[in-house]
Amino acid sequence: MSRPLWLASLTGGYAIGAALALLLTIQLFHFTVGYRLTDDDAMFLQYAWRGWGQVWEAARGFAYLTGRVGQFFMTPLNAFGAYWAENWLARVIMVLSYFGVMVLLACYASRLLADGAWRVTAFILLCMLSLHPLAYEHMPPNAYPLQNTVPFLLVLAIRLWLWNRNQVAVPLLVGLYAVQSIAMLFSEYVILFATALMAVEHLNNAASPQGTQRKVFGVSVRYSRLLADVLLVVLVLAIYVLFQIAFPSQYEGNTIDAVPDAKRFLLTSVYHVLSGLAFYRLSLSDMTTETWAVASLVSVLTFASAWYLLARLPFIGRKKALITILVTVFFMLYMAFPLAATSRQQELCLELNSCGYLDSRTSFLGIGVLLYCIAGLLLTGPSKRTIAPILAALLAIMAGLNHVSNQRVANDMFKRSMPWTVARDLACGTSPGAVIRSDLQTKINPNGYVSLHPYVDPEVYWLEYMNHLRSSGQCEVALTEPMLRNPFHLPISDPGFVPVGDLRGVGAETLGEGWSQVESWGVWSDEASSTLILDLTDPALANVSALELSFNIYLGPSVSEQQVDVWVEDEWQQRWIFSEENARDCCRRHIQLSEQLGQQKVEVRLSYEHQRNFEHPNESSDPRPLALGLKSLELVEQKE
């Protein structure tokens, strides 16, 4: 006796749901292994631990630099993501949110193509899980973990909820559109994504008119919704464009300057779309038997699920499938437009073979729709039963190979994330108020696995990070002395190394006269000369023989070159000369200290031939007479 059709469908639905959940869980293990893998992630983390003021200052700077008003939203989000990425549960939530975008996109596509049929949703999601590679060169969710998640989730959730709802209370509708406008302002890629969804919706409405629609220029549309969408896009674009006019972009990464070369533009667009697919990134070397065993399980689950779904999918007609394929391909390329239109990205992609980037990854979202339509074209006629298992097998093979490749990447990501664990262990395993006299970069990050921007001093970065862990209560310890409430309130210090910027708890006593207010990065001189007071009385500094300074030199409209004279205990020692040719992204300089100066306080004076004149044309209104910006100083021990 055969089971009722609804019961068979229900049973199959649970089985497919379980298979998809297991496949997602397997991917979850890969995607949650690595974190803070780019120099930008390390930078955002530093903003976060320095507090909201530093985050907002950075957001404002990025907004003005790039001409993107969305940086006011995006920078805090990136700082939050980088800060919490070390927490395993937070990483799981971030990765699930990232895959949640795929789930909502699958639901959205099935609504438009097949009245929300769960099998279509499941097949589209299965395709995306099978063909989505793990990559971490500025790729979410392991880098910028929330940038390509939160705004896209908001847009998709709102569009999906509004679909086919003709009557929505005005206050609720205004609120939803307000949230959608904020999400769109995050970046031009969210604008492109939202406008692509809107265009697809209204094209679908025009192709399948309903009784509630009306004619506009002979085309059947949902007039009120179309008007609301147009007004939303106009408002968002107005804010976006006006901000960019007020603050023109100085960042070459979003400067549209390469559209005329149609061939390079098209190739870059295509390669950025392909970079989101497993075919582009397969690497199967050095894998264990266990990895291949799990890959076999992935292939079996994918094959069984795909074959079951392909045999029962409600397919759209041939004409609609062809049109959907063309529209989907167009919008996948459309999502890559800003990247493909910049000469910098064209060069990276076509000459240096580095096409993947965090924003171009959104182009991948259309792949499930494409495969659904292609399957519909192939599975027509008497050969359906033969072709379905072949298509399922091809998808299963790719899913298994993708798993193997992702495992290799995950292993590498785990290795590259280890310095964060080493730094935490060192911070939490060091006694209160301890003194460290060694190179933290060598101790924590010897292979440079954690990437830092060139202008970041590793010693400053790791000292500050470790002291943040201690002061924020992230070091757990069993207290042996009841009276000692917080053994980590005293910072780890290096008496021979002084990071000058604020919020670091050390360094202020080293600055003598002639310095301005201490800032997050360091401090500017604001007099004709400035002094440093070196306390060499600490026994740990008995073998110090030299002072090494890390600093910037101010060059601008009123100062085209600079000369710095160095005096040690009122004795002239050396002269540094800087010009526009040799003072960009500088500088580190070595000052020799006499052996007779040991075990005392030593004064080092820097005198400047020129100082910034704010009354000079084209200078900013900042009245300070700047000359040298000190970032850090290090007392170097004599090598035996």
C-alpha cells in the first residue's frame, strides 16, 4: 500500500532539510576556523579596543577619503566584527548570517520563479553550498565578517516580506523603507544589489500582470510599489552622490576611470563573477584520508539531494527560463561593475591574477538561479530520467572537490590565526606589571601570518593588544590571594620601548617640552624644538647603547623640506635632512648614546629648521606649527 502523496512529500522535505543542514554544518567548520586575516581586520580591531571615539574618528576619515557616506555605518560594523571575531560563538553567528543571505536569496528567487516552492528553494541553496569556495584574501565572512552580511540581509528580508503584500500600513511601510535606505547607503554594492532586486520584481510583475496592477506607458506595473521604489532609489542616490561631490574620492580603489576599454572592463567583470565559484579556486594537494572521507560524504549527500529534487522540481517554461538566465547573468555582471570600471582592479585581475574581492563576491548569489533554469532546459522530454542523475552526479563531484579544497584553505587559515592565540596566552600568562625586553613581533608573529599595514609598528600593536586583553577582563585566572581583585590591572611594559599614542598607559613621562597634545597614533611637535627624557635608571636598561625613533615629517604647502638637528645632553650629534623625495611614509632614525650616560636620565633634543605656517595659502586652519610627528621610540641594547 503506497503512502499518501502529502506524506511522501513531507518525509522527503525533512530528509532534504536534514541533508542541507548537515552540508551547512560541514562548511561551518571550514568558515569559522580563520579570523582577522587581513591588515584591515587588524586595523579595525585596534579602532575597536581604543573605544567608540577612535572608531568614529576612523569612520569620518574613511568617509572623507573615499567619498562614501556609507563609511559612517560600515566602519563601526567592521570594527565590531573584527573585535568579536576571536570569540568562537560570535564567529558561528557571523558565518550563519553570511549563509543566511544565501538562504533568503533562495527563498526570494523561488517566490518569483515558482510561487515559493520549497524544492526550488532547496535546490538553489544546494547549488550555492556545493559551489561556494572558502577564500580569505579580503573575503567575507573571514575578513570584514559583517560588511557583506548585515546590509544584504536587511535588504533581502524587507523585499521578501513585502513581496505580494499589496496592503501595508503606511507607518510600517515608511519604517521598512527607511531601514532599507540605510542598508543601501552602506556601499554602492548594496545599492546595486537592491536595485537589481527591484528591477527583477518589476520585470516579473510586467510579465505576469495581476488585477491590482495598472498600465504605465503601456506596461503593467504595481504602481504604488514602483513609485515607492523609485523614490527610495532617488533619495539614496542623491545622498550618495551629493556626499561624493562634497568629498571627492581620493581612493583609487573606487575611482571609475577605466570604462572606455570595453574588453578589459568585460573580462574583469566576468573574472570577478568566476572568482566566487569553486572552479576558479580548486586546490587538492596534501589532503588526508579523513578529508577525502568527509568529501565522499558531502558528495553522496549532494548527489542524493540533487537527484531527488531534480526529479520533482516544478520548472518554468523554456522561454521564461532563457529570459531568466539572460537577466541573471546581466545582474551578476552588474554587481561587479564598480570594480571592473577601475583601472586598479583591472590591473589586479588581468595582470596579477587577483580577481576576488569582498564586494565582487556578491555576484556569486545568482549561481543557484542559473543552475535551476539550466536544469529546467535540459530536463524536458523523454531523456529526463537519464539526464537528472548525470546533473546530480556533476554537482556532487564539484561539491566533494570543493570540500577538499576548502579544507586545505581552512588548514592554512587556522595556522595564520594562531598569533592571536599566542598573544592572548602571553598576555594572560604574564604576571602583573611584568617587564618584557624582547621583540614581541618575533615572539607572537614570527612568520608574519597576521598582516599589519606598513605604517603600523608591530611592537606598539602587540603591546597595546595584550594590555587591552588584560585591562578589559578577558584574562581569566584563579586568584591565590583573596585581596588581589584584579591582577591584570597593571599593564605589561617594555622599559626600553615607548609607544607614544594615547590609551596605552605608558610613554607620557618620556615627552618633555615642545610637544602638542598626544593623539591615538602619536604626537606632533609644536615648537621650534622638542625634548625627550630617557630614564635609563632601570637595571633592565643597563646595556642600552642607542635610541631608535619612529616618526613622520610634516611636509606641505608651507614646508617643502625639513632639517632636524639632534642634540644629546646639549651636545650636537647629527643632522637629518628631509624632502618630498625621501620623507614619504618615513621614518626611522638611529641616535647613538654614549656609555657614560648609563644609569641616569638623559635629555635628547630635536630642533627644526622649519615649522608649518597655517597662514600660508592652501594650508588647513589647524594653527599648530608642526614639524615632526613622533610615533614610538625604542632603546636598543648593545649587541655582544
